[in-house]
Amino acid sequence: MASSSAPAVQTIRRDKDEEKILVTYFVPIDGPSLDAYASDIGGDVDDKNIAWGMRRYRRLIKEIREYLKKKLPSYSVPSLFVPLNRMPLNPNGKIDKPALPFPDTAQIAAAESRPEGAGGTPTEEAMRAIWARLLSNPPSPIPLDESFFDLGGHSILATRLIFEIRKTFVVEAPLGLVFDKPTIKELAAAVEHLRHADLGLVESHEKGPTTAKETAEISAGAHRLEYGQDFDALLPKLQASYPGVSADYWQRPLTVFLTGATGFLGAFILRELLVNESRVKKVICLVRAPSSEKALERLRDAASGRGVWEEKWVESGRLETVKGDLDQERFGLDQASWDRISGEADAIIHNGALVHWVYPYEKLRSANVLGTLTAVDLASAGKPKLFAFVSSTSAIDTDHYVELSDSLSREPNGLGGVPESDDLEGARFSLKTGYGQSKWVSEKLLFEAGRRGLAGHIIRPGYVVGDSESAVTNTDDFVWRLVKGCIQLGQVPDINNTINMVPVDHVARSVALAAVAPLPEPRSHISVLHMAAYPRPTFNDFFAALSHYGYAAERCEYLVWRRQLERHVMEAQDNALFPLLHFVLDDLPTSTKAPELNDANMRALLSPHMTQTNRTVDEELMGKYLAWLVDVGFLPAPSETGKPLPKLSNALKTRAVGRSGN
């Protein structure tokens, strides 16, 4: 691609949905190399008419975006490119980032006219109208072949788009449709296919879809990668054998390589490792950032926001950050850094992952599955290393394991629940979320690596909630979005399923011990460790705490609650559950029914180090969480008479923080 623009600055802005989007501002340089990319629409680009420039340089913007897609991971490609006549400068002569203009819908609509030949089919035009309403800065008209996500779409808008498609075209469009068919042309064709299926006009073939639902699933995922088959295809990437850890591993101070340290759980894992001065000599954190200095800054910011940062870790040399990406070869490390770390690290805690409840398997595969394979490669390079992998109970979220745990809970020995020795074959075909599928493939690959000699553990937590002392929690998690959405609605659903919630400090301590403390014999090379709450509360117990502490939230039948929620969201479009509507409006009593877990291995690991090998969330701890969520502004204060929320004794300057990246 010809070099045709400079200078440029990249920053993060929030759109009208308060979603963070990556924006690049640039100044086009006039000259012959730019002429091929500029459209002659008259006038001059200036600071007040940025929409004019966005239209004039649309071809240039598209070319830049396509070029960056080949060079950068998807999350690093800007969602929006804004051409400027000149960069705003502050008195020091530096770019004044707060003064960079952000285009709005009205500005663009007023500045652009409809080009010739832009018309489409009636379905495409109807789809274009939906996009124009949803996107905060769409071109006019929206090209039929531009990706929804390249034009500023994100997961919340994707959810809204699917609901608008269902309402406008009266078809059962699956949520994943927009990820598989991201352009207007593709979406319109899929809608037509769904319409014909609903009318029974789709030709039936032997062993083909026989219902509209099956046809919709195939229409949405005709090119979708099947995760069970992908596991089989990835097996050759494993080595023939892996060396075990040295005999003195459990006696000497260790250097630990940690991924995902900027995430909610990762910040607490980092603290647990570094406070264990007798066993942990140093922690090396892989952080996504443009430089090692920025990586440290990002790590410090993430941990400080959760109240778990100590600057002395850096000053003493016990903490090192290296820049890298989960979905890059060798994590994006140069050969010298890879060799140094592989020779220095004694253990790997692979906690980093792209966590998303909507993305299909293919969009998560690179970071979550191939990233795990890269971590396994690092474990066998240089000195042999112990491998601790933070997985999720999403990997066993199938009816098979619910039925298995129900049958085992009736066994007279009292060791009910899914055993930690299970081979995961009961989830080979029926996992519904791309995230759960990516964890399943990763675990299965680790099982095989373990059979070939890799030593370590797979830790499977369920819902990781706030710190049991400070109450700092992750506001992005499903349980807190559910709580906030119910408070906004004034109703809670009647669901008596149990919920496996464990405080983050207990999960982090368990993960850290899995890397530095021995598990009593006998054990396999790779052992699964279940994080199980005892006693496990029910959703009804969880919701009951709301009214107990003065929130007006009446319990009602799930179907009534679902109908009221859908109406509230469509009318107000202001509910914390909006990004998760596909989940909560499906069949929450069924989708939240989770298997009970046998946690014998985890108890054996923890019992030499602590008297309390299990943690759960009771009403008192729930009160602390609610108090913190009110303090940081995530929840409103209770409006009715009830038990006063506890006063939090900690003086931490924390903020409402959500899930972060790797």
C-alpha cells in the first residue's frame, strides 16, 4: 500500500452506547500517491467538516483497514478512521488529544449525499436502514459489502441488530448471524433464506435440515469451524513427548511466567504469587501493549484499580513485564526474549484469554486455543516447566454433565458431582458458546500433552466474584449485570438452580498454589482441580439478598420476568442485561442449570496450606458486594427499608472495573 497519510494519532473514545472504540485520526498528505484513493466530491476537508473527509477518503480508509487486518490482531485494528486538515495542538506544540473531534450521526448525515448506483434489494435497503439507526457514525449510504464491525459495530450493537432483524423481518435469526455474515448483502441473503425456511420453501435433502430452526443454524454457521474436529486437527501440533519438572522443583524459589495479569482474576493471582516470598522469586507478566514500559503502566493501572498493587514489587526486581499478544507466534516475543524467558521461568500460569459470550469459536480460537499451544511450547523450551491452566466450567456446560452429576449425587459415598478425572468427551459436540468450546479444545490438548509428559494442573472455576475482604468485584460479569438489570426492572426471576460462586481471592490463592505447591500422590501428569462453592447458593438465595438489603425487586415466574425485561429493554434501551439478552431471553432456568462438581483434588491441594478449602457467597458477603457496587456507582442505593448495607472498612481507592485483556 502506498504511503499517503501522516501524521496520525490513535486513541480510545466512547460512543453513544458508552462502548470503548479505537479511533485513528490522520492528516492526508496531498500528492500523486493520494489521488488514487481520494474521491472528487468538491470542497475542502477542515476541522468542522470531518464527515466530508471521511467520505472523500473512504477508499483510502478501507485500504488502510484491510492492510492493518493483515498485520495486526483484530482487537488492534481501529474501528474508526477520521481524516483531519490538521492536528489540534496544545501550547506545548504537542497533539491535543482531548480536542480531537468525534463525529456524530447528525454531522455525517448532513454532510453526505447518496451516490449513484447505491441501491439494493428491498431486504438490503431495509437492513441498511436498521444499520443507519444503530451505528453512531455510518457513511451515507452504508456500503452493502462493508463489515458491520469495520463501521463501528460491537457486541452490544450486534445484539441490538439481531433483535431489530427479528422484529423487522419476523425471522428467528440466531445471535451469531452477524458475526458469520457481517455485511448488509450477506445478512440480507441470510434473512431471505430464513424467510423461505419458515415458509417451508427450502429444498430438503437427505440428512439435511428438516426444520426452520435447523436451517437457521446452518444459515448462520455454514462455514463455522466445528470445535471437536478442530481439536483432532490440532493434535499434530503437540510434541511427541514433554519433560517433567526437576526433582528439586518443590524445594526452591521459583520464577513464574503469568499471562492475563491485567484481567480481574489475573490481578489477584499476581498478588498471591508475589506475597509468597519464600516460594516465588520473580513473576514475568505478558501484557498486551506497544512497549514494555506501557505494559508495566497498564499492569500497574489494572492492579491498582483492584486494590492489589505494591510498587515495591517493581523496585525489588521481583516483577517484570514484557509486551506481547496471545494470538501471535511466540506471543509476539522476539527470539532473544523467548529464549531468555524459556531459560529463566520454572512455571507457567496461563490465565490469559479472550473472554466473550457472543463470539463464535473461530473468533476466539487464535487467542484462546493457539495461545494455549504457544504456552505449552514455552513450557517445554529451555528448562522444563510446570504448567497451570486457568480454564472454566464452561468447558463442561452440557446436559450430559448435568445428568451425570445428578446420578452421581445419589451415590452412597457422598462424593457426588462430575469427577475431576472425566475425559470431557461428554462435551465434544454440544457446547453452545464459543468461549466454552475454546476452553474445551484447550483442555483436551493439555490432557494429551499430559499423557506425553507435561506436568501441571487445569483449574476450573465457575463464577469468580468479588474479593471477600475488600469486596472489589468485576462489574462486567454476568451475575452483576443480572443483579443490576433486575434492580432496573424491579423484578427478579424465580430460579432455584444452584450457582457456583467463589470469591476471587480464594480462586487466585488456589491457582497460585497449583503452580508452587505439590499435589499429594497419586496424580497424573495433568490434574484437573475443580473450584466448587460449599454450600452452593441458589439463584433465589442470591436474589433474596436484594430485598433483604432494601432493593425493590419482586420475585415472579421466569416467563413473566422475561416478557417484562424484553419490553423494558426495547422501550428504554437502557438495561445492564442488554448485551446478554440472547442468553437471558433464551431459557435462563435451563441455561443456568450447572453440574455439581467433585473437588477432591482441589481439597487435597489446599488442605496442607489452609483450614478452609472451600469458599462460598453467603448473605453477609453479598451485602459487602452490594455496598461496594453502590460506592463505585455501579448500583443505585437501596430505595426501601431493609437491613443497612455494611460499611466497608477498607480505604482502597478502587473503581468499578470490568474484565480486561491479556
